[in-house]
Amino acid sequence: MKKQTQLLSALALSAGLTLSASFQAVASIPGQVADQAPLPSLAPMLEKVLPAVVSVRVEGTASQGQKIPEEFKKFFGDDLPDQPAQPFEGLGSGVIINASKGYVLTNNHVINQAQKISIQLNDGREFDAKLIGSDDQSDIALLQIQNPSKLTQIAIADSDKLRVGDFAVAVGNPFGLGQTATSGIVSALGRSGLNLEGLENFIQTDASINRGNSGGALLNLNGELIGINTAILAPGGGSVGIGFAIPSNMARTLAQQLIDFGEIKRGLLGIKGTEMSADIAKAFNLDVQRGVFVSEVLPSSGSAKAGVKAGDIITSLNGKPLNSFAELRSRIATTEPGTKVKLGLLRNGKPLEVEVTLDTSTSSSASAGRCNVERWSAKRWRQRY
């Protein structure tokens, strides 16, 4: 009996050693996986950037745009009321560009007609905000967080250095769900002709942008701001991978003007023209396909004084090649009056350069384009009656 007990004990000990060794072998597998090199991830960059991207909540009242026709008032008098203004709530996104002053960049259409604006950070804190200034032509608005504390601001990249194919990350508050990041690439630069009122010189991206993303950040892989998300091509009402952002250089310039003056002061080149095309090149026997064809120079304008002539082709602005009339218009309209700019010209097939001092623009008109694009104003999809 004693020998049997010793044998069972030995077997148990042997089994225990075997199981222990087996468990050790299995337990060592996760350790081996953990020791492998970390997978590529956007998480480290986003952890630094997300505190600088905020949700913007607005409240206000807006007219529905349906007034009683005057001919009906002839019969019923002034006692027949117009349709009353309706209260609305809206959500959008914004980007902190100055932590100490509490400045937040967003879209004009996000805060348009708002009577109350509040900001929510990604850590849940909420602040009241006031409007410093806005510009409907560029769709930029600058807010200021009231009594800011412990804010994080975003670094701003030079959007002129972007290339088609660069990676891009969009961060915002789509559908009011909360902070969301999507990724893609820069699909095109200098995009225009989008049927939007105002200036058009957009970055196009396939990073998913949806309702509520307006005013949010478009980032490079360093976590630097390259654009402010503003619109999407939406034939079916949702994202199809064609989104548009205001270039960071343009947004930064306009924000500084709003800080300095409370409004945008636009430069005026003093020409009329059109985008170069194969037809124009053929008609005037020109060997150039890109740029701006000058059809008229306004008398006494900065361009006239600098010697620009009708028939000239503007090929560059401050050394940067021009691809479209919309690009020239956008860059001039976001430059302060009195600024000297260098125009690269082609005249009678010969290149030359002139320096033009910009006049002050008094025009508020904006040209329309040719395709269906929507700017997702939060109040358009989240109304309270």
C-alpha cells in the first residue's frame, strides 16, 4: 500500500512537472509577440492633436425664408404674419490655434446666425465662446473661448508645400457622435468650380468627411494643420470620398486679419481675365496651357501702374505657378491691400516679372461653379422646432 501511494505521488509530481512545463511554454508565447516591433499607427500623433480639435455647439433662430407675398398683403393687410423665425441647434467642429488667447478656427456656416456658441473639448470640459469675426466668402470664422484654461493648440503647416498623394487625416465631430478621425490622401490641390458662393482654392481629400465635420482639422502625419474641413461632394447626401478643405495658409492669414481688424480687408489686383484653355491658346497662337489670360486692365489700378497689359498671361504669383483663375482670385483676395506682389507674365511669348501694389477691394460678389457640393451646416440636419 505504501509503495502504491509513493508511485501515485511520483506520477502526480511527474504530471505536475509536465503540466507546469507545458504552461510555461504556452505562457511564453504572448511575451514573444509583445517583444516584436510595434505596428505602424496614427495613435501617437492623434493623442497629441485631439485635445486641440473641439466640438462647436450653436443655438439661435433663423427665418425659414417663406414670406407672405406682397400681393396677398393687399387683400389681408399687415395683420397677416410672415412665417416666424424658428429656433435651431447645431453642431460642428473647430481647431484651437492659440491656447493662451483661446482662439478657435471654424467655418462661417457653422456659426452663421448663432446667438449662443459653446465649445466642448475632448476631455469633456465646456466653455462659452464669442465670435471675433467671420468671412462668408472664404467660409472662415474665428471664435474665442471665454476664460480659457489648460488648452492645447495645434501646429500649423505650410500648405503651399503639399503634394498630391500626401497622407491626410481628418478629425471632427461627424453627426454629433463625438471626436472621430479618418484617414486618406491629398487627392488634388487648388480645386475650384464647386458651385459654392465665395472663394474656391480647396484641398481635395478622400479622408471621410461627414455632416458635423465642418470646421474640423485636416492634418498631415506630423499632426500639423494643413486645412480646415469645409465641404463634401454629396450626390446622395453622404460622404463619397470627395471632401474639401480650406488650405491652412489661407486660414491662418484670414484668422490674423480677424484678430487685427475684426474683418477681412481684401486686396485688388485690378484686372479682368479668364483661365487659360486650349481654345484661347489656339486663338492667340500661344504656347502655354496654364495661367490666367488678362482680357482687361482697370485704369489707374495697381496692375495698370505696374505695366500689366491686356493679352498678358499671368503664369505665377510670388514665384508660385498659377493653375487657375480661381487660385489667383483666392490668393489676392486673402492678401491685405497695400501689399506688393510679384506677377510672372508671358507677353508675346517672352517671360517678364512685374511688381504690383494691391488696391482695396470693395466687391463682395462671388462667382458660382458647376457641380453639386454641400457645406454641412449643422443646423441643416439638426433642427428643433
